[in-house]
Amino acid sequence: MDIAIKALSPAINDPTTALQAIDQIEDLLRRVSTRRIAAGEINDGEGALRLVHRRPSWDDFVDLSFTEIRRDGAGSVQVERRLRALLLDLVEEAPVARRVALEAQLALLDETVGRTYPHNERPVADTPDYQGIGSRRVTGRRRA
């Protein structure tokens, strides 16, 4: 995530590197989306609860993965199209209980695009695309 954010900074302005970082984020989210996320409780040898510590939830992972990239990538068609493709595929593939956080991020992306582009330019930014630059394959699963 940090690589994507740095790549999107005005000083660097490298959306292609941001897309490569988003590819890695997608891989991690796909792996985590179907796994049980432990509650952060440690028991002693007899089963008594001894320690409770904060562990990131699925929602935390999703927020961390998208919030800053969406904000810093506003105005980059490549980034917005790539994020949309990732979110749409994860919504389709993730367990039902985990889709809410993804759908919320999709709604936030819609708001960001709506604020950033005039109405006549929105279809370009709204089109999901794994490469972000108008590849022919814009929907469906990325990995067959």
C-alpha cells in the first residue's frame, strides 16, 4: 500500500507503479478473504483465557487497502479503473459476510469519481480494467 501511495504522490506521479502495487494488494485480499481471521485471544495450557489483543478484522484490511489509494489516486483514470476491477471481482468471489466492506469501498469509489470527473467523462473512469488503460478484457475474473 505504501508503494502505491508514494507512486501517486505529486512529486513522483507514477500510476503504473501504483497499479503494480494494487496487483499485490489484490493477491493478498484474495488470500485473506476466505480465511478465518483469529480473534486475538491467547489461552494457557489449561484453556483459560490469558490475553486478548487487537487484531485487524476483514474490514480493517479492506479499509487499509483502499482508503488512501482511492484518495491519492483521485483523478488517475488508471488507478480508478484498476480499483473498480479489483472491487467488482472480490465482491463476486468473497464470502457473503465479507462483501459489505467491499461494496462500501465501491460506493466510496463511485463518490470519488463523481466528484473528480465531469458527467461526460465519468464512463471512462467508471469502466473496470485490470491494466487501467483501456484493455479489451475489462470484466470478469482476472485469473482463469
